[in-house]
Amino acid sequence: MVRLQEETIRAEALVEEVRGDEDGAVALFLGTVRNHNAGRKVLYLEYLAYPGMAEAEMTRIEKTTIERFGVSGVAIVHRTGRLEIGETSVGVAVSSHHRGQAVDACRFVIDTLKKTVPVWKKEFFEGGAVWIEGAGTRPSR
């Protein structure tokens, strides 16, 4: 399951999406908006995405993870729009028979997502705003 959404990411829903009775482990990663970066006080973040391409790349990551790590399920959700301090921006859940597979696969998913999925983050701080990271060319807005 992969999805871009403006709504709040619910950890319990991610776990339920991937967990099966045959699984002995679910690894969960939640990326959250912090109140500082690079010595500046962050006020909020704004995420933009290229929906068709982002979801296609997230699906590719999901399939690759299942094949490479032999896990049972993968769920990837990324928020778009304005996010306040403390909100969850990205969630990854991975289920497997054993914890090592789940943890390794979960790390692979988030690390790959950050490098390849066309999602861009704009950080608003006291005195200005900057684009922080994302795959590909940043939007011009």
C-alpha cells in the first residue's frame, strides 16, 4: 500500500495495513516535523509532490522491498501540504516473520524514498523559507 495524502498519518492504521497472523514483527518508522534545523527555529513545513510519479516510485520501492527482503507487507504514506511542528510527514510499516528482516527493510524503504521519490520540502523559519531536499528538480513556486 502506497499513498500521498493531506490527512494525518495514523501509525495504528499503517500497522494494521501490513500485519498478518504469520508475522512475528512489524517495524514502523514515522518521520516528524521538528522545531529546528541548521541553527534556525522552524515554524512549519510545506510538502509538494508530483503525485503520479511519486506513487509510481513508491510502488516500485514497495515491490523491490518485498522481493529483496522477503517481507510480508509494506505500507508507505507521505503527507503533502502544510505540516506543523510535531506532525508526522512520512510513515513506513513493514511486516515479516522475523524482526531483522522487518527492521532492515524499513530502513531501506525510508532511505530509498528520501533519495528517489519526487516529494519536496519547504522549510519556513523565522526570517525566511528555503527548499530543503527532495528527488529531482525542486518546484519553482
